[in-house]
Amino acid sequence: MTAAPLTTAASPARERKYGSISRDRRWALRWSYFFLTLFAIFFLMPPLYMLITSLKTSAEISAATNPWWVYHPTLSNYIELLGSSQYLTFFRNSALVSVIVVGVTMLISVPAAFALSRMRFWGSAMLATGVFLTYLIPETLLFIPLFKMFALINEYTDIQLINRWWVLLLLYPTLTVPFCTWIMIGYFASIPKELDEAAVMDGANYRQILTRVFIPVALPGLIAATIFAFTVSWAQFLYPLAFTTSADQLVLPVGIVTTLIRLPDGLLHRRTYRRRHQGLEARRRSCSASCASRTVLCLFALENSGLQTNSSNAEYLFGALGTGGRG
């Protein structure tokens, strides 16, 4: 007799509780979208302004009009830029350096991360920490000793390492290998040890465990490390500025700043010249930066699609492992 009224009296309170949680979630979701919108507007304004400026003519850039609107859009800036032999040379050097550095980085960081995360030996944890601390050393402290070292090599062996684009293949891995190794250590450490034990029981050696078990499972981590290495190699500015000087040896970030948008010597302080060529400089800068950034944006888009596909594959694999491989 008394159980029914208690249940009836408790049900409205329970409904009010769930309704309160639902309202809190809705407000949290609204605030989240509000701050995400502010974040997107703040960080998308510079590339949007760059794209808008690249579609303007020199006269429209110099005119006192709305800078966020294109009245007479044109693609002549891109046609002129892509027809420039200097820009194509810079792009080729950057592409070669970035692709080769990514390959070298993956060949070094993946086996190193596998050894530090799975092959337990004396000092492995300290070595892993030291690898990450190496990445924290800024390149502003390294380029002067490296420059002196290359000068000594040239003095004693007559091997010219300065003003060669391929010398960047020796410098960039000092930035990409430590961090990519640290990323892959975390991914490899998260893989269940049952996979190792099952592969060992089947007679697999360490090389087969790495290539047939770890790399397919940790493919999202490999993609993230690859994108990081490519982005660092593509956008690096200090090392190529210090170690390359000739126009045919420059990469894209340095070539754009030092060659494509540089005013002629002796005319930097002439106001009339700067006013006349202000539009030309802005067009070249915006168009060059827009073309250079699209390569990285395409890679991030490919990474997003690859991560979605491989995350579903990893969930299927771990689910099969948890059920003992039964259908």
C-alpha cells in the first residue's frame, strides 16, 4: 500500500533531476560553440585576408577601399607567380627537402620508438626522456655551432656544406626526429602486450612484429608524425636563412621573403617608390603565402580522412582481440 505512493512521489524528482542535467549540457554546448566560433574567427582572419589580397590588383590594394572585399577579382597574380622560374625553383627545393626529411625521420624514429617502448633495456626510460629534451633545445642556439662546424669541415676536407640546399637534409632531422620518436613511443606503449605475445608465439621476430603488428595498428600515429615532420620541414625559416644564400639554393619560406617581395637596393627609403610598388609587394606576398600554405592544408585534410579510416580499423582489431577473435 505504501510502496506505490513512494514511487509516485520519487518519479517527479527524478524527472526534474534529469531535466536539470539536460539543461546544463545544452548550456555547456552553447558556450562551447560560442568560444569555438570566436577561436575560428580570430585564427582564420589572417589567411582569409591573405586570400582576399591575392585576388586584388595593385591599384585596388593601394586604393582607400574596404580591405575585406574584392571589387575586381583577378587570377593574374597566381598566373604570374606560377610562371616565375624563381618561385618554381623554391617550390622544387622545398618539396625535395620536405619529402626526403620525412622519409629519413620515419626510418629513424619508428624503429627507435619501438625499441624504447618494447625492448626494455637498462637506461631505456632515461634515453627516451633525453630524446624528448633534445627537441626542446631551440634552433637559435644550434645554428651558430653548426655553422662553425660546417666551416671547419670545409677547411679540412674542402667539402662545401654551406649554400647547398641538400645540407638541410642533415639539419632538419635534428628538429623532427626527437619529437616524432616521442610521439611514436606513446602510440607504441598504448598497444596491448597481448599482440606482442601472440606474434612471438607464432614465431615472429622483432622486425616482423614491428612491420606486421605495430605499424598497421599505430598508423594514425604514423600519419600524425609524418604531418608534423612535413610541416616543420616545409615552414622552417632559420636554418635555410643561415645556411643558404644563392637564389637557386633557397627554399620557399626564405625565397619568398628575400627574393620575391624584396625591393631593389637603394630604394627602400624612397616614399614614392614604396607607395607605387606597395600593391605589387602585397600581391606577391599574399599570393606566394597562399600557394605555399595550400600544400600543408591538403596534407591536413588527407590526415583527417586517414585518421577516421584507421581509427575504425583499430577499434575492430581491439574488439576482435577482446573477444578472442570469435565472430
